Amino acid sequence: MHNGVIDNARASRTRVLVADDKGDILTSLQIMLKGAGYEVERAVSPQAVLDAVKNRDIDIVLMDLNYARGSTSGQEGLDLLLRVQEMDSSLPIVVMTAWSSVDLAVEAMRRGARDFVEKPWNNERLLSILHTQVVLSQALKRASQVEQANQLLNLQAQGAFIAASKAMQPVLQAVSRVGPSQANVLVTGENGTGKGLVARMLHGASSRAGKDMITVNVGGLPDGVLESEMFGHVKGAFTDAKSDRVGRFEVADGGTLFLDEVANMSPNAQARLLRAIETGEFEPVGSSRTLRADVRIISATNADLAKEIAEGRFRRDLLYRLNTIEIHIPPLRDRREDIPLLAAHFLCMHSQRYRKRILEFDGAALQVMLDYPWPGNVRELDHVTERAVLMACESAIRPSDLGLRPDDGETRQLESMSIEEIERLLIGKALRRFGGNVSQAAKALGLSRSAMYRRIEKHQL
């Protein structure tokens, strides 16, 4: 930019909303700003300003403070400032008025204006102010984006949680927002999707990260053992209680308690857990002494808890305590873009572990993995990659090294797959069958060549 005039290429992405109730002023500003390379939106009332900010991508607002006929107080504009700030606190606003005063300028700045211009304006000064505020706003947004990206990268690094696909972005965003809080979180998803990793990410993002995260697989313990495991016991409480034992609730004091397979708890254990969550109090088995612990609960399940409640196997009030926030992890078949990244990560990890120089998956092996339905999700992908590293005789993993039999997975998963997933599966199989020949694959499926190409593009095959 030179003397307030901004590069046309850059300005094509910079949209200024000009608001004034006088058409001649709007026209003058529009001509001047377009000549400087800006895109211009016009508004003649406070409501039009709000509509534009809500419905269009605005980079900066240049607005008058008076709109009603005969008004000179600037109150309409000051009120509008607050409403725009409520909608988008990062949007830079420059105000202007013919009845300027120091007090009104100070009040406008206090309510969120970035700068103040007096009518009649000086073109060079106005352009300089707009440019400065646009550049500053862009810098602040970039800094915020970098900070958020770094937070997500740090969270992912804590558990090697690889999630670049669109389907996984809500999970990462939820972890970023909820992790620093004290809220209890319920993590749901099929077996092998990474619920434990999400729990560790939540713990690592919290103020409790300096303390331990204690894990209890509540679904794998009998009722009596579970109560002792959770709340501890005193010597002589039962036959094998040779000495006092500290429970996981007490050990997790100040930290996080991760309850895996929480849907499998017995009704009695659910009742005791509910009380401990509600009050922070519990008694070791065989003791009348009440203990207290400050614990954040993160729980996980692959069950449909609504169904479990309807059939009387899970307490509704306990669910309300556990799922202040619920984070659902999609299955691997719904996040196929992550398969190459996850496979590469596991390949590197297992190659180092077994001291084998295996550099990559060949194209055919990668296609087999992309087409496979992965009923065991990320956990299965990890195990398949480990097997492939052990079996591979060359520097690249081939389909035979994977040991996958797609038909087995397809048979198990077909009933749970959507029509789109089945379509993708069939198209992938047809392409492999005919060695990538689109015309032959389309003919076998009863599709035209153009329809086949549309589906290949749709499914990113």
C-alpha cells in the first residue's frame, strides 16, 4: 500500500461495510473506496448493518453514529456498536460523525470502535486508518488461528491422536474447548476408535494435567471387586481382604478418573458411583469412615445408553452426571482420509520396534486398506500394520503382507453400513477386479462411464 491505497489483488479479499443514512455520502465513500481497491457493501440503517454482519463476510465496518432524522446525539450508533460487538468481537469498526466531540469519540472507542473519523473526512487519512485496522485485524486472526492450531497439535501429540479428516474436526474442537474445564465428559464410539486417547487428551488439556489420570475398566470387573477397586476396602471387609486397600477414587484425588465401559456397571455400583460424583464422598468397603475426593470423571462406552436406560439397565440420573459434555468419535470407515496418516504412523512405530527398514505401503496395499471396512477401527489398523511389518520381505508393504480378507469385514459390517458406504465398497471392488479400468468396472456395475466417474470423484477413489 502507498498513501493509504491498498494492492488491488489483496483488496479483492477485503470487504468494507459502509453505513450511513445519506445516499450521497454512501456514494462518495463507495467511489473513493472502490478506487482504492476495496469491495464495498452499503447499509442505510442499524438493522441493515446487523443483517450484513450476520449474513456476509465483512472485514471492516465504517459507520455513521446518527441515523434517525434530526438526531445528533450519536446514541443510535453507540448502541449499534455494542450489538455488532456481541455478534463478532473481532470485527474492526471505524466510526464517523459530523457532530464529533472528544466525549463522543471516547465513548465510541469504549464501546468497541477501533478508530474515529470526523466528517468531512480526509481521504488519505481515512484510507490509512482503514488499512491499519484491516492489517491489525488480519494479524490478530492469524495469531489466534496459530494458537488454536498449536493447542490442537499439542493435544494430538500427547496421545499420537491423528485426525486430519473433516469428520474428526468436531472431536478436536470439543477437546480443545472442554478439556480446560472441570466438566465431566462422556466419550462414545465403537470399540477401537480411540476413546482412551481422547480421555488422555482431555486430561492433558486440563488444570489437572500435573496429577495422574487413573483408569478403571469397570466393565471387566465383578460387582464386589469393582466396589473395592473404586472405593477401597479395610482389612477384614471380606475373606481375601488381608490389609487395607486405597481405592481409585482416593488415588485420583485432584486428578482425573477414567471409567471405561461404564455401561456395564451393576445397578448397585451405579448407585454408589452416583453418590460419589454428586457429593465427592464415599466409604471404603467394610468401613463407616467417610472420605472425600476431588475428581473429574471422564467415562467411555460403546453402548447405546438411551437404550440401556429404556430397558432399565442404566440409571438416567447417573447419565446426567456423566455426560455434562458428550464427545462422539466416528468409526474409521467414516474418516477414511485418516487411514494413510494412521497407517504411516503405525508403520514408523512398528518398524522401529522390530528394527526393520520398511519405508512405505505400495499403492495396491494402500488401496486395500482404503477399501476395507475396518470393523475393529483404529485398533485393528494398528494390529494389521504390525503384522504387515513382521511379514514384509521388502522395503514396501504389499497387499499379501496385510493379511486382510475384505469379504470377512464386509460380511460383518454390511448391515451397519449406509447405502453410500456400500456403494463405495462395490465401486472399489469393481475397480480392483478390472485393474482400474473404469469402462469395464462401470459396465459390470450397470453404470454409464460418466456416472461411474461421478461416483469415483464423490467417494474419492
